[in-house]
Amino acid sequence: VKYLMNESKKGNVQKRNGEPCTIYGPISKLIHVQQNYALAIETALGANIQNIVLESEQDAKAAIEFLKVNRAGRATFYPVQTCKAQ
């Protein structure tokens, strides 16, 4: 996750058409909760707290390919465009 975020900031994570991926970051950096709920939220999310939120499925595919090519591990992605409110 750290490697991908650093490379994304440098503009190195790109789609096939050369556009940079829109990566918002890991859930841990995107959510803000009151301090008295922090431990409960962290416990509930578990390892999912490091999952990465990005704009689209194309961004996710490009990020997966980037990790593969650079042998930089694995990550789980949440494309915003595919998320639906309930």
C-alpha cells in the first residue's frame, strides 16, 4: 500500500492510455472518527483499513498491473464508481 501510494503521488501509476490513475488512498487515511470510537472502528475494519479507494475499475486494473509488474505485493481496491449507497 505504501509503495503504491508513493508511486501514485509521483504520477507513475497510469492507465493504458497514459492518464494517471485517480487514487484517493487507503481507508485509514480517508475516514475520520471521534477519538472515543477510533478503537471500535479500527477493530471492526480489521485488515480492510488498508484497502485502497480509487475512482474507477480501470484505475484498479492499472494499479493491479503496476503492482504485478513491479513485484510490489498485493492490495484490495474499492472503485468509487462501482460502490452503491444502501
